[in-house]
Amino acid sequence: MSTRPELKIDGLIAELLTLGQISEANLPVVTRVVFSEADMRGRAYVRGLYEAAGLTITQDAIGNTFARWQGSHPELAPIGTGSHIDAIPNAGLYDGCVGVLGGLEAIRVLQKLGYKPRRSIELVIFTSEEPTRFGIGCLGSRMMANVLTPQQAVALRDKDGHSLDELRMQAGFSGPLESVIAPKGRFHQFVELHIEQGPYLEKQNIDVGLVTHIAAPASQRILIEGEGGHAGGKLMPGRKDALAAAAELILALEAAATSTGAIDTVGTVGVCDVFPGAVNSIPSRVMMTTDIRDIDRARRDSVLDKLSAVCAEVAARRGVAIATELVNADPPTVCDPAILAALEFSAIEAGKTCKKMVARAYHDSSFVSCIAPTAMLFIPCRGGVSHRPDEYASPEWIGSGVHVLARTLAKLAG
Ligand SMILES: [Zn+2]
């Protein structure tokens, strides 16, 4: 592109607000759970914007939506961009939506400049990036990558017992779930614009972050069974206190995560349910969860191994039973150097400051990276706040992201 794109950021901000109003709550609160009435209305609104931009829309059996700007070589694999529009309860306006509507704005800017892509550009809305309804995040992209198989997907239910199959059909997404699986090379390259959801860019006063790695969690459920009894009647020798055992595990996880010496290793126990949970009763059972994340799989898994060893040792020493169940252990993502180079070059051309960084939360890009070279572009969000109604990205920040994305898409599409 030789001309500087004119960004109609006002229009984009108005669209973000309109989409935010399509919610199960009133602004500034945004709640848009997958396959809810709000989700369906939100999708319809965005599809209308796609149609107005002359994009061709297709949807797969899980509701992933693809809006295609046909290139001069439609037989070539497209350049992908996009994100999600579902929102957890009590969320804000920008998570995911900036990548979907910002991607659309990038396409409209290029259209206005008279740019004709060689490869087609496809803008994706991934179904259910948030785990709210089915307890598993990045549902649509995970299924495209076949990391969640159709057989595993049909077993999913929401808290009311409705199956994923029933709910997607009701939402109008039919066809075999096998057809969601995308072949390797489905996209030639993929780039996702997203708010940082952390404080780094704002603090450092940097316009855009170039994501080199996306961390991935390994999460476990740990069930500890000891022996209950009266808190007064049963003396200390020979006790099998499940919560005391859990306390050892929590501290062992903290020590193991710290001991790697890497800033990117983190370990958390976020749930610890104690039974029977009475002041005068020795805890007989504890269910706790662990979440261990890193950008290096081997290092992350070494923390898991250390914790397993501690589980065995504590179980033997305290005479309690400890059962661990691995809920998921997805691979961390290494972003594609060629896309990162295009992003960096675009940022420099656009006169924006940029810095390489790590994404610490899950994103659809984590799974798209299994089928195509992928990278992410972050913009700041105020105070690092996300998943809250006061989540905020300024029009300037969003404008910078869209500007860099538009230039990058043009470079990648050729
Ligand atoms: Zn998101």
C-alpha cells in the first residue's frame, strides 16, 4: 500500500457498541453465551455487516463463520483473520469483538484503497472461545484442528443437561461434526487481532504487541480422600486429614512452578472444595484443581511430573488416597516468524511502536496454529483489565491495531 489508509474508527467504535448492546445484560455489562438468543442476534448483526462489505459468508456445522473477500487467485489457500464474539457473564465490549469487527474494518480500509488481494482473505468468527457453556474453551477452533474430536464433542453438555448437538441444531448449525475438521493448510497464514488482557503494553506505552508465543495450560483435577471424624474427639496421631494433604500439594505446586526459574512458568490452585466443610469436622475429602502454564511444553510438563511425585509421597506418608485426572494439556504455540516479520514491518510503516511479547491466556489462534502458520497482534487495554464490564481499549489503540492488521493482511495476501 502506498497511500496511508484512512481509518473510519468512529464507525468501528459504533459497531462495537451496537454489538455490545446485543447482550443478556445492559451496557456496560456484556454477556453473550454461545448459542444463546444474544449470541444468535450478535452473529446476525455481524453477518449483516459482512454482507454490506460484499463478503461471501459460509458457516460450518459448529457455527464457525467465514466471511470471504475473494482474491484474484481464489484457488490459493486464503489468509485468515478473526476472533470470537461470545462473552463470559459480566464481561466487556472488546475481548474477541475487536478481532472480528477490527478485521472487518481492516478489509473495508483495503477495499476503499482499491487494493485487490491475490489470495482471498477470510474473516472468521470462532464459536465459543469462552468455556462458559460447555466447560471447554476455543470450541470452534479446537474442533477445526481436531484437538477435540467429533466423538468427544457430542458428549458435551451444558449445566442444564442440553447436549452440544441439540443446541447447535437449534441454533441452525446442522451437518456432521466431522465436516468441521479443517485440513492442514486450510489457511495459508492466520493472524488474530486481540486486546492484550494484561497491563504490559499500556504500562510501556507501546502501540501494538507482536505475539511470539501463546502459553498453554495443563489442568488437572485432584481428588484426595482421607478420613473424617470429630475435630475434638479424634486426636492428632493417626489423623488422615484430606485438607492438610491438599495444603502440602498447593505449596508443592507453588515451589515447583517457581523452581523452573522461568518467568513464564505459572502454577495455580483455583478450586479447593472441602467436604464436609464443617468447623468441628476433620476434612475427609478435597477436590482441587491445578492449572500449570508455560510457553515451553517440556518445562510445563516437568512441573506436572514434580507434582505427581509429591502426590505419591504425601499419599503414602499421610495414608490418604490421591487420584489425579488430567483435564487437558494443550501444546503451547510458537508463532510464525514470517507473519511476525510482516506485522513488525507493517507497524514500522504505520509509524507505530511495537514489541514482541508472550500471550498468557488461551486464544483461538492456539488451535489454528495446528492447521496453519499463525501469529497474534495485541493492542493495549486499560489497566490490563479484561473479562469485566470496565474492560476498555481506546479508539486510538484500536485504530493502531486495525491499521497494522490492514497492512499485514495486504502483505500476506499479496
Ligand atoms: Zn478473547
